[in-house]
Amino acid sequence: MQMRIWLALVLAGLPLAAQSMTLEIGLLSREADESLPLTSLEPRIDDNAIAGAEQGIRDNNTTGRFTGQSFSLTPVVLTTGEAPSDAFRAMYAEGTRLFLLNLPAADLLELADLPEAADSLLFNVGAADDSLRVDACRENLLHSAPSRAMRADALAQYLAWKRWTRWFLVVGRDPADRAYAEALGRAAKRFGGKIVERKEWTFDAGARRTDSGHFSEQQAVNAFTQVDDYDILLVADEADRFGEYLSYRSYRPRPVGGTQGLVATAWSGVFEQWGATQFQRRFNAETGRWMTPLDYAAWLAVRSIGESATRTDSADPQTLRRHMLSPEFKLAAFKGVPVTYRDWNGQLRQPLLIVSRRILVSVSPQEGFLHQFSPLDTLGYDRPEVRCGQ
Amino acid sequence: MPYRSRTAWVRILLLCIGLLATASAGAYTVYVSSEKDNVISVIDGDSLKMLDQVKVGQRPRGIALSKDNKVLYICTSDEDHIEVLDLATRKVTHTLPSGPDPELLALGPEGRYLYVANEDDNMVTVVDVENRSKVVEIQVGVEPEGMGVSADGQWLVNTSETTNMAHFIDLKTNEVVANVLVDQRPRVAQFTPDSRQVWVSSEIGGSVSVIDVASKTIIKKIRFEIPGIRAESIQPVGIQISDDGRRAFVALGPAARVAVIDTTTLEVEKLLLVGQRVWNMAFSPDRTRLFTTNGVSNDMSVIDLKKLRVRKTVPVGRLPWGVVVAP
């Protein structure tokens, strides 16, 4: 016979606030891209970031039940043409002071500079721009998503461990592609990689659905990659237009990595170490899909708020921010070590996963890369390298 | 030196063998669950020789010895049940219901009720080992793991990995009556033999919270400093407390060390270097030794408790998880 016995409420003797406190968290995103996904194997995701944030809210509320704190999420999706500042001001007027932002860097800076943002706390969950971490920092803007430099460094460390030091870099035409290529160039210098060849991909996207489309692709990639020998082809194609077409078609039998192939990422549905299995299952049971890196960044931001709110017993954005940037803050994030925020630019430091499509390959930072304070700071921009004045 | 005849030497030799035989009459057996090999390794406590590796269900983790020392209760996590291993025949005789994905279990002091943490659905399942049935399911925080039962039979403490809490369950009513916030990712809850304190390890928080049971408040958070070891690698998991309550032992995970703590001062007395990712420990029946499971180096260390020194480390199955010692 099974009975479920529900919890007795918090009784006297519990040394935490008995008063009820509500923390409202806003999440601003732009409308998702309408373009078709590369493969039918990957369903279109309409609630990217939102589902991750909601998971964080659920997790926060399980503790909040006992501590008298309740968390809620208000997701707002902007249509094209809608200004983020209007939506931000509207939420601020309703009392929201804690914001997750899944927006491009320019929007982030515009919002962070609004007078309303001065007493709010903002989290960048989607933009990977290194400039936000190096010279365009804002005190009220923390980053739970990894930067391009962190991802490039994570991959470069693994390649150094493998001694795959000769890199053939193939770069797309988007500014984002060039930015990632730049991050790879910096990572090469830091970790002993050598870009032996660099080419720009100037062809159109592949002809996957047309009959015998493979024939022209086979030819095109073969010819394009006929260069002097290298160890790995690193592709910079952030919009996922052509990078997937390069594997198994290069002139030389060499692996592909970068934005496709062997990828460095904050999260993947393949990941099951350090207790992640339960976490993945819980999310999957709620949403019917697997957590994306964007979901995970949103979850990290919401959990950061929850963790700080529990430990400081406060909903005040300044109190929470101070706690998050202090040595006291630690978040258990299924990465084997606590994750914390860098006080010089508000970037969350975390191990990054090196994954293929179906399994985990490695985790960076790799053994042997030393650092005076934390090996996690071998990924991305370190204190002496930023000009943020914090 | 006096000359000894050959027969004299033979007599001395036989005497020594006789003494050894008497010594091994007090012998005991160590059982270790191997998460990856799906076996229970059986190791002779004296010689440290591997006697057997018993095949059990998928992913055995938490194990507990029955009160009469005759069977081993095993959480075979991927099978969603508990297996009962007869230690004389070394065969699994039957299973017990446990709820999904049982990781860790604790046996009540009377020996009849097993308390099992179900990570996937946030429950503690209470199982009657005689009737072989579920008695009740108690809802707790997210991802319950640690289970500690007080020797006086009054309290069950369950730790919740994501809510970062230790939930106190009154065993008279099977209800959660108090919740204490500890540091991040609590794993193990262990009562002192006098039932007056419960010690809770926080793996990611890097501390052990010593909680006073009467007031449900934290007396002290013990932290660890190891020269040359980064703070993030110090991840306390298993806790064992000596019978006289004077010493506590804490396994520090990737720091590869066991901390020895004086329970009166709550200060770390000594650090003992064992194998990689040390998680759980068990005393020998005569309390002269402590056995530790070193998950990543796939071995087990033996600590001499009189000298407080690591005597030896022996290989066991892959990813050793739980350890118990049966007389």
C-alpha cells in the first residue's frame, strides 16, 4: 500500500525567515529564427531559454517552500521591430528588478544603460561576445553564458592534450563567424595551436534536399579542402549553414571541430556526469526535449538568484549582486566543482564540455593547465586582460 | 645465540601458525559495491585477499548489512529495486521494492525498516524487510540522497542535493518536521552514536555541518584546508564516527584524503592520503581499521586506526562505491 505523506510546514526552530518573499524574474528574448533546422532529427525549439529558466524556477521553489521565498518567471518574446527597452520598462513598472536577457550584445548594453536598470540586476544568457567581458562591461550585467573565448580556449586545451596542433581554419562570412575565428586565433597562441591554413567559405548553403545534391557538395568540399596537411579542420559557422557539410568530405582524412563536429559547449543532452542524469531527466520529463546550452545558461541565472536569495534572505538586486560576486557564493551546477562569478567582469566561470553529436568526449579545463587562483580561469579572459575598471 | 635443532624450529613454526589461526578466528569480511562492474567484491579482512566477486543487478551503489549480519541489502540503482544477498551462499535470494533509482539506503536500528532515497521522484521510501513491502513514501526536497538514522530510533535525516537541505523526519509519525539549510550539494547524513548530533557533508560547498538534534541548529561548519590542494577539489562525502563518539572521519572525494576530526574541538586532527575520489568508509568490527572506497583509482584503502596511518591499498572492482564490514 502506498501513501504519500505531504510535508508539514516549517515549524518554530527553523532559523530562517518565516515571512513570505516573492522574487519576480523577467526573461526577454527575441522571436526565434524561422529558418528550417539543418536536420529533421532536431526538432524546432520554440521555448529555448524559457524552458531552462522555468526549470530553475521549479528548483528554486523547492527550497523556497521551506525558506518562505517564492520565485516566478515572466517571459516576454519580442517581435521584430519591437524595442527591448519598451518591454523592459513595462516589466520594471510592474515591479520586476531581476532580468534574464536572451538578446544580442547591442540590446544588452542599451538595456543595461537605462536609468531603470541602475537598481536592477541583469543576466546575459545568450550573447557570447568577448567585448562584453573585456571593455564593454556593466556593473549590473552578469554573464551566465560562456564567452566565445571560453569556448575556443576549452577546445584548444583539448586539442593541445591530443597534440592536434596544426589547425586548418575555415571561416564563414558572418561577423559572428569572424569573431569566433578571432577567438580561436587567440586560443592558438595561448595553448600552442598553429593555424597552418585559413580559408573563407564563400559557397552557398548545401543542397541537401534536392536530388543528387550530395554530388556537388562532395566535389565542392573536396576541392575546397585540398590544402597542405593539418591535424584538425576548425570551422567557424555560428549560423550552422555549411559547417556540418565538411565532415567526412575533406580532402584529407581529418576530423572537424569548432562550431560543428567536435564542439565546446556549456551543456549538452549527452552529458551525464556528476549527477547530471537526474537533472537531464527532470527537464526531459517536464518539456519532452533535452536541455540546450541556452536553457542551461538561463537555469544558471535563475539558480544564482535563488542561491543568493536563500543565503542572504533578501530580494534586493544590489544585495544579491554583492553576494554573487563575493567568495561566499557557490552554485552546484552538475559540473563537478562549484561555479562562481568572476568579480572583474561578472562572467560565470565553469568547466565546459567537449562533445560530439552523441557522447561526451572530454571536459575542459584539461589536466595540467595551471593557474594561480583557479584552473577555470584558464578559460576566457583573466583579470589582467580586461579593461572593465571593476 | 643458542643453537636450535631443526625440530625446535618446526615446533616454533607450528606455534606461529597456531597463533595466526587463532588470530584469523576473529576475521571479518569486507563487501564493496562496484558501480561499473555490477558486482559485490568480497574481501577477506585480514589478508585483504579478494575472495569473490558476486554478480548482482545493474549499478549497485548503497549497501547495508542486516542486523543479524546474514544478508546484504543492495541498491541496484538501474534495476529500480533492492537486491538481498545471502552472505553465506553468496546468492541474491530476493528483491525488495524501493521506488525508482535507489542510490542510498539506511537500516533502522531495530533492523526491520529500510529507508531508501529515490532521486528521480524526490521521495524517501520506507520498506519493511520482513513483509517485503513498501510501508510509506515521504516527499522531500529535490534529489534526495543521504539517509541517516539515529541509534535511538527517533530520527531519520534525509539530505536533498538541489534544495541544499537536511530534512528531519520524525520516525514515530514518518513526517518531515524540520529542515535545516546546509551548504551546497549535501550528500551524507550521519548521527553521532549518542544521537545528539547529526553531521551532514556538503560536497560542492566543501564543508561538514554539525547539527544539534535537539535545537535543529548548526553548531559548526567544519571546513578543510589542505596544502597544495585547491579548495574546489575538497568535496566531503562519506562520514563515519567512532563508537565512543570521540573521532569523526570524513572522506574528501577528489582531494584523495580522509580527514580525522576531534569531535570535542570539531577541529581536523589529521589528514590521511588514500586513493582517488574517496567517498565512503566502514569500520572493522574490532574498530582497529577503517576501509575506504576510492572510486576513480578503483581501489580500497585500509587505515590503521591505532596508529592513524594508511596501511595498504588494494584493488577492488571498478568505481567502488559502498563498503560494509561483516563479522
